[in-house]
Amino acid sequence: MSAPSPSKVPGRRALESLNFFMADVQAGIGPFLGVFLQGRGWGTGAIGSVMTIGGIAGMLATGPAGALVDATRSKRALVVIGSIFTVLASALLWVSPSYGMVAASQIATAVAGAALGPALAGITLGMVRQGGFDRQFGRNQVANHAGNVIGASLSGFLGWKFGFGAVFFLAGLFAVLAIVSVLLIPRKSINDRYARGLESDDDGEEHVSGLRVLFTNRPLLILAGALAFFHLGNAAMLPLYGLAVVAAHQGNPAIFTAKTIVVAQLVMVLTSMVAIRLMRTRGHWWVILITFLALPLRGLIAALVIKSWGVWPVQALDGIGAGLQSVAVPALVARLLKGSGHVNVGQGAVMTVQGLGAALSPALGGFIAELFGYRSAFLLLGAIALCSLTLWLGFARLLKPACGIPAAPAT
């Protein structure tokens, strides 16, 4: 069956609205966590370790969460439950910023949020089918990044004006609006078989593990490995840069943290739109290659410019890398697993492997910064991306055809 025109899909506007409000729900206090804890006397090592605890919990949950999204016919309910638990987990921080409570909050937030990414991808695929997925998911990401811009701007202003308590309140408000949005998507608009990547009603219902999906699809495994190295270098860059600039007395904690998010998300809005066109004209392989090239440059600039104005180039490069990946990676996973019926398991498996890198990144960056300084941490984190480049370029002959690019003739 051909994909319906996105403009004719019932609930499309509600889907985009959901992605807009979900941005602040998924982020919550997260981007402000470092400076929030720093203001309460925490060191960079402790901050990094507690973020890593949450990252590991999220990594372990994403595979089962993807399988759950494939299996369930209640994808909207998953979004509602995940939104509620994410906000409740963030509220724990306000109750007590002790190490145990913060760790519990990070674990709960990560587990609750693990299903949100695959659920949103599955809902989109179930609504517009494979043929309309790239375009619609790109539109979703434009809405998501725009929501991050608005959410971060409001959080920065409210945090500066009324304190960090207002940031928690705003996350709760966005969660309510996200729940309203998902409930406005008609249940009948989501075809659960198409949401799994099945092509027809005759396809099988076999359930498999994320590991099996990964290890039986070499391009998917290489993609996951390259993303793991990328996120090992990338995940700690934003919170560490905020800590470095605030420690150097170069900015107000709430305002500067909000600025780091707004700059990156504004660029992501543009790059998400560009990604849709680039995937059609150049293919997914080239789009993802650009993201791997951006990180080493970002780390170098972060090390050289620990100033308030450094947020512009540092976070603009984050916007290019993360903005392109936010569209290209889910689209490529859906392409690689087309017809398998395991698209959301695959999304969860890739998120699990890249989550391993993201989980270790804050601890690695935090302890390097504590032992050798922020500049050394940024240089190391940026250099890790060279492993992503090595994998992506080294297996180009295999990856390009899988990404829709004809293989170069052998010489």
C-alpha cells in the first residue's frame, strides 16, 4: 500500500503538536541538572557519575521498550504513562538533591523516557507508512526542536526570575499539553502492523530480541557502533561546557544553560529541514557522515573558547550533528528493517548501543575535567569521534548500498 499524503492523515497536526510539547518533557530539568547540582556544592565527578547511572538505566531499558512498542496496540498510552513518570521523577530532585535521590530520579526518568522515542517513531510509521516516514519524521523533529527552543527559553527566564522551581513547574505543564496532544490523535489513524514496519497483513508476527536484530543486520550493527562512539564524545559536551563557563564566572547559570540549548535547537530546526532534502538527494550515509565530522571541531572550539560567546560556535555544531542525526538515524533504521516487522525493536536496539556511549560520557568527561581540567576533557571527547569516522568510512562499501547509494565499482 502506498503511503498516504501527510496532509491527509487524520491527527497529523496533533502528532506534530505532541512532538513540540514532548521536547520539554523528555528534557525536563536534565539540561539544567549540572548547574542545579553545582549550585548545591556538587563536584563535576559526582555530577558526571549520577548522570551515568541514569544513562545506564536508560540504555538497559531501550531494547525492551522498543519490543514493547512493537507488541502493544496502546502506543498512545505508553506516551501518556512515560510523560507522567518523567515529570514525577524530575520532581524528586526538588524534594531532596541528595546523591541517592538524584540517582533514583535519573534512573526513573531514563526508564520512563526509554519508550518515548520508539513510541513516537512507531506512531509516525503507523500513521504515514514507510513511504511517508522520512518526510513526516523530519517534520516531527522540526516541531520537537522548536519546542526545545521555547521550553529552554522559558526555563532560562523563569529560572532566572523565580528560581529553579519554576523550571520543574514548566516541565509539568508541557507534560499535560503533550498528553492532550497524543489523545487528540485518532486511534484508528495508527495501523499497528505498519507501525512495526510490516508491509502487508500477510506478514508474520514473530517477536525477536534487539540483539538478534542487530547481529543479523551488519549495516545496522555498524550504525549502532558508530553512534556509540559519537555519543561517548558528545553527550557530556553540553553539561560540561555549561559548568566550565559558569565556573569561570562568565554567565548566570540558568540564563547561560538556557542559551546553550536555544542556540543548538535553533540550528536543529534548520538542519532537520535540510536533512529531509539531503536524504533524498545524497542519501542517509552522507548525512550521518556530516554529523561525525562536526564533533571533533566542536571539541576543539570548546577547549579553546571557554567564554560566554563561545556558546554560539560550540552549540551551533551540536545543532548540526544532533539535528541531522535526529532525522537521519530513525529514518535509516526504518529503511534497513523495512518489511521485517521489527522496526521499533531495531530502534530500541540502536538506542541501547548508542546509549552505552551516552551513559559513559558524563562520568568520563566529568572525571577528566576534575583531574586535568575542562580543556583536556573537551579535547578528549572531541577526539573520540574519530572512532565513529573510522567505522563509517571503513565500511562505506557495505553501508552505501544499504543507505540507497550505489556501491562504487571495484578498481
